[in-house]
Amino acid sequence: ALVDLARADGYHTSIERAGIDAWVEDIRAGAAEPGVQGGGSLIVVTLDLGISGTLGHERRRGLALVKELLEKQELGAVYLPEVSRLSRDQHFIEPFVLLRLMKDGACKVRTPDGVLSPQIPRDWETLKDEFDDARQELKVLGRRLHRKRRQRAERGEWSGEPVAAGFILPVVE
């Protein structure tokens, strides 16, 4: 859908939505590798599919590529399903680095809901608030996940942690 949105915004590309949809499904099924596809003035980056958004650019190849292109000022816009997908850094450092690079390079953030430009003070505040909301959601999710893991462990169930070699784990459900 983001390919269609970019095309509607005037980006010229040979990339077709059906091809990207099939590629993403193949990646999810393990039949294809995540990567980068380019065509015209558009590139599609799937390097971070299945990787936690809480990781920094050093562990997310796709985010590292975006950061590299921003540093070179070679991106006109970053298309995302939602702003928080750009970075869910719990330390709140990475989002501002990216935001600053976007401002310096006149790169916009495009979601299905609209366009935001970090060069506009109002949009800067909106992006900052979106990043802060994502950080707060991450904290709540972490507390819930920790609580659920603890409860499972107290019941003697698998809590999602690695199981020691030689330990027999009964299969439930």
C-alpha cells in the first residue's frame, strides 16, 4: 500500500505493489530473504521484517540504511505505516537523531494519515510526540510481558525464556 501511496504522490517507479506483496509473503514464509528493491525514484527496504523495533540502527540493517541515506541527504521522504515504526528506542535517543537528520536533509515522513516535515515546528512537535507515545507504549508492553512471564513461571509453565539442555518440558495445547 505504501508503494501505491508513493506512486500517487508522484514518485516514478517500476516497482509494482503485487510484486512487493508477494515478496513480503515469501519472506514471512521463509522462501525469500529480506533485502532492498529499487526501481526509479523509490526503494523498498524489508531488511528489518521480523526484527524488534526496539533495537538501534546497529542491529537493524534497514534502519541503518535509512540513517546512512539521511546522512548523505539522499532521501526525500520515508514512507511508513505509522510514525512509531521508525524507531521504538526506549532510551529516546535514536528517534531524535533520525528526526534531526530528516530536518537537515529536508526529508518528510509520509504515512497513510498524512505528511509531516520536521522542518516545520508544528510537525516537529507532532513527530516528537509520536516517538514519545511509542516509548511509553513500549514501557507498558514491557511491564505486561514481564508480569505474564512471571505468572507463567510461577505456574510451572514455559515463560518464553530459553530452556536448559536436558530439561523436559511438557507440551500443553
